[in-house]
Amino acid sequence: MGRYVRVHNLTRGTSVAERCRVAASMCDRAVGLLATPNLPSGQGLLIERTQSIHMFFMRYPIDVVFADRDARVTRTVAGLRPWSVVWWAPGARDCIELPVGALLASGTAVGDELGIDELA
């Protein structure tokens, strides 16, 4: 069934992802978004404990947020294309993969504080 969270930007008072799947297991992390034909608006994938991601075999671009242990944004990447790599996000602990345009819509930027709430 999996775990889901809601991610919101506390600094700006905006929603980042209404329903974000948590990839905690090695299997979830390995598969990521590969099995999805697209990432609908308002959804995302939270990858715990990573400072880098790759887009190998992905079919569509995404927006990416890296956050530290206090859920403060350390790096953002808008429109990361398939077959790209983010090698390292200094200070990051987690990564949130989002639909393209989510960063712009939420106004999320480096230094913003995120709120991450478990969904039932």
C-alpha cells in the first residue's frame, strides 16, 4: 500500500504536493517513477536519505527539491530532463520529485522551510 505525505511550503504558505508517495525501501527507491507514464499535478515522490538522483530510462521531465533534516530546501532543479543526473545536493537528506511547474506554482526556493505531514 505504501506511505504517503503532503508537502507544503511553510515559508510561502503554498502547496508543493498534495499526495506524495514515500520511497523508503530499496525496491521503491530503485523503481522510483520509472513505472509511471506521467506525474499528475499535485503528486510527487519523496525519496528519503539521498543527495543525488538520476533520470535514466525516465520518459518525462520533473521538478526536484532537495531538503535537509530540518526540511529546509537546499537545492531545486526545475525541468530536469530524462537521462540527466543531479550528482550531489550539498546538505540535503531527502529529495522530492514533482511534476514540471510545481516549483514555479509553489514559489519554492532554496532556504524555504517545508512542512511534511503523513496522510492516512
